[in-house]
Amino acid sequence: MIRVIKTPEVRLAELLDCAQRLFFSRGYDNTTINDIIGDAGISKGAFYHYFASKEALLEALAARMARDSVRELQPLLENPELDAIGRLNALFGGARRMKVEMAPHIRNTFDVIFRPENVVLFHRIDRAVTAVVAPILTGILAEGTEQGILDAPDPKAVAEMLLQFRLSMGPVMHEAMQQAKDGNIDEAANMLEERMRLYGLAIDRVLKLPDGTIEMAEKGFARALLDAN
């Protein structure tokens, strides 16, 4: 039997593919490292060569999903007909571009990070996603400031502060998911949508934009996410 030699890049991508497939179908809690290495056809030693833990794997998967989302948004972000505000809405409104049918998988995978006992994992994933998004946001803020349509005197610092607002979403997401599990879907969805609206409003205020300029998610996305099975 011929042994197939794969490059580290290929093997890493395959591991992430396996993790995403299993996390999305079974949920993060119900997927073990043994499940992943069995699906990937590698040894446990090979797994630990790439990832120190299942949490590290989830962190890497979150970063890859962020990069994929940005890549899908690239045509919009580079559209010469959009000004900086249009690009901000394209970037911050990424949830709008997540297809509603993806909601069950997203919830199935990432609800674990919003639990209070997993605050360290939540911050690790947030840092991984921020590393992907912050440079793009910095560029948009610099462009908008130069155009005179928003106020970001230090684009990099302001970008980092705006992304820090997301940390307040963790407890709200956890509470909303708990309410949804208890059958209070309408209350949970309304609470989550209101917090997302306020998130956009906070960005408006920081950048000195008219209220309602930045839209964080389309109507109905919160319910689709919370009502996912």
C-alpha cells in the first residue's frame, strides 16, 4: 500500500474541514478528538502536531470562517461605487450575508463559546477573528476619515475599539440561547435583535454618523439563529 504524503498546508486544511463537518453535524460538545482523527484518517500524534487541544482547533476554525466570510465580501469591499459607509455596512453586516440555512450549523457549533464557563475560549476566538477583521476595518475607517464622511482620527485604534464592542454580545447570546431552549423564542429573538441594533448605534455614535447608519444584521436573522434545530 502506497503511503500518501501530504503537505502540512493540505493536512491542516483537511483537519479543519473534518472539524467543521463534524461540529456542524454533531455539535462541538458531541464531537471528540478521536472522532476528528478517525474522520481525517490520521494518528492522535499527528493531530497534536497541529493543535494542542480541541479548543485550539475551534479557534482556528473560527479564524478560517472569518477569512472565508471576508473573501466572499471582497467584491463588495472593493466595489468602487461604494463609499466607506457602504463598505462598513458590508463588513459589519456580515451576518446578513450568512444564509439563513446556515443558522442551525452556526448555533450547533458556536453556542458553546457563549457559556460563562468558557469565557477564556470566547476571548481566544474573539482575538483570532479580530486579527482577520481589524486590518480591513482599519483601512475602511482611514478611507472614510479621508473622505470626511466619518470620524476616526486613529483608524487602527478606533477599529480595535469598535471590535471590542462585540465582547458585550457574549452574555446576551448566552441568555438568548437559554431563553430559546426554554421555548421563549420571541423574547429571545427580540432581545438579541435589540442588542445588535444598539451595537450598530454605538458604532454610529463613535464615528459621529447619523443614528441607524450602520446595520448589524437583517431582520429575522436572530430568530433564524435561535430557532435552529
